[in-house]
Amino acid sequence: MTAWRSLPLALLLLGAVQPSTAQACSRVLSNSNGQAAVVGRTMDLFMDDQAALVLRPRGLKTGGLMGPALENVKRWQVRYGSVGVLSAGHVLADGLNERGLNVNLLYLSGSNYGPRDPAKPAISNLRLAEYVLDHFASVEEAIAGLAEVQVVSDRFLKREWGLHLSLADRQGHSAVLEFIDGRLVVHQGNQTRVMTNEPPLAWQLNNLKRFKPFGGSLPLPGDVDPASRFVRASTFLSTLPKASSDAEAEGNLYGVMKNIAVPAGAEDYSGSQSEDAWVTLWTVIANLDRGSYAVQLARNPYPVWVELSKLRFDRGGAMHVLPLQSPRLTGDVSGALNQR
């Protein structure tokens, strides 16, 4: 039984106890701005993940596990090219494919993937984002396709990582996929536009009702723990004005992401025992309609971005990797990513 399920609801609602984690991220979908479906995502982590921008061309061979070997492990070739952020040199944590499907891989403490069913091809949870981007063009396609495989917990950096996945497409459809008590739980609709970390989404949505913008009496929380970030993101998303351009829609959402990012040195004063008040390393703003993907490192005030229409997804071969650590790397890097 996971920590959040074994505690009284009153304690969870008060934020008295929350499980320890090693990764704390936030994801927000703006799909009612009048211009485009735009997704913002932050990566918060206890270590520098040496983020790199990657291009995954059609035909790339991939799959397998990072940890112990299993039978009937899924391997595949990329069907749809994509761009994304590679974390710690191995895990595709975020991305957007050429069909406008966006995925975000976030930490969820206590995830339970259930016993292994050898009759189904196994997909590493660490490769879940790339599997979805490589195969599917919409949220509905991805949900249907994942029913044909089994996601299994994998090991990386000498530990296992509980993970959940959020999806969005050009039509503004959204979903959150979580692995609870050994089964896949799929949430769909506008209630899935915001995702942080633990507790799972159902708990977060119930907790949201306690705050003034959503019918409750509590003021807006200011802490950096996942529950507080979820409330702030939901609140500011609900008050975003209509945009007059794509750029304004992206800029408005970026303002929300800055409000839920964790600055260096921040401490969690919520009273919880959570260890996931880690610094924000990078932020992504993805415009699913226009096919643009921007990344900003916290230590570099100047973002880099690519336009998917400029990328060469037809070259096959190896994944193209563009490290983002140089402060001199700014602006449109589509050409540089094509050459890597």
C-alpha cells in the first residue's frame, strides 16, 4: 500500500504528511486561449540532469529496458518523428511529435505497475514517453495502443522511479495516465489540464475544492510542494485571458509556469514531509498547433526553440542530440539540431 493511501484523508488534506520523492515537476495545458493548444512543463530534480534537446527520426530503432532483463520486451522503430528533452542522458522526459501529440513524464511516488504478464510485450516506464510519441498521433490513439502492452517498472541510477504520464494533442484533448494498485487508471477531459506529483490526480482534484477559486474557503497556497503547485496552476490557468496571437498564448502560459517553478534555495514550509521541493532545472513551452517547442534552462534566461516544420525527420539512423548547457546557445536551433 502506498503512503498516501495508508494515511487518513484529513492528514493529507492538511498537508501534514506526504511521501518522499526525488523529482517534482508540473504540467499545464492551455486549450481555451482562443489561439492554440499550448503545454507548459517544468522539470524539478535533485541533480543536474544535463538536459539535451533531441530529434528522433522516423525509422530509429529503440525499445528495451535499462535495468534487469525480462522476457518479451517490446522493441520498435519510430513511426512519427519527434523532438523532446533527454534527461540524464537516457530518459526522454518530454516531447512533441510531428503529428502534434505532446507527452510529459512526471514522478508519482507509490506507482504500482502490477505483476508481470509475460503474454504482453513489456514497455519500460522510463521509455513510456518515447513509445507514445513514436507510435501515436492523438490522445485517443495512445490510450488504445497502450492497452496492447504492459508497462513495467524499470531501474535507472540505482533505483526505480514511479512515473505517470500526461498527454495532449492539437485538438486540445488531454489525458493523465497513472498506475494505481497494479492497474492503469486513465483520466480524460479538461480536469486533466494540470498535473504535478503525488498524491494521484483524483486526490488533487478533490483537494482543489477546498480553495476559494473552486468553491472552498482557503486562500491560494504559496508553498512549493506538489499539492500547492497544483492549486496555483489550476487557479491561474482558470483566469488566463483570451489571447490575440500564438505568441501571446505561449507568453501567458509561461507566466503560469514561472509562478509554479521552484527557485534555487526554496524550502517547503507546508508542514509536509515531502522531499520534492527540488529546484526547477528547465521549462518547456510547446505549441501543438504551430509545431514549436521551446526550452529554457533555469540558469540561462534566453530560451532555445525549434520549429518542427524545419526538422528532418526522414533521415533515419541515430537520434540527434543537442546539449543545452552552453549559455551561448539561444534562439532557433532547428538547423543545429538537424546536423547533430
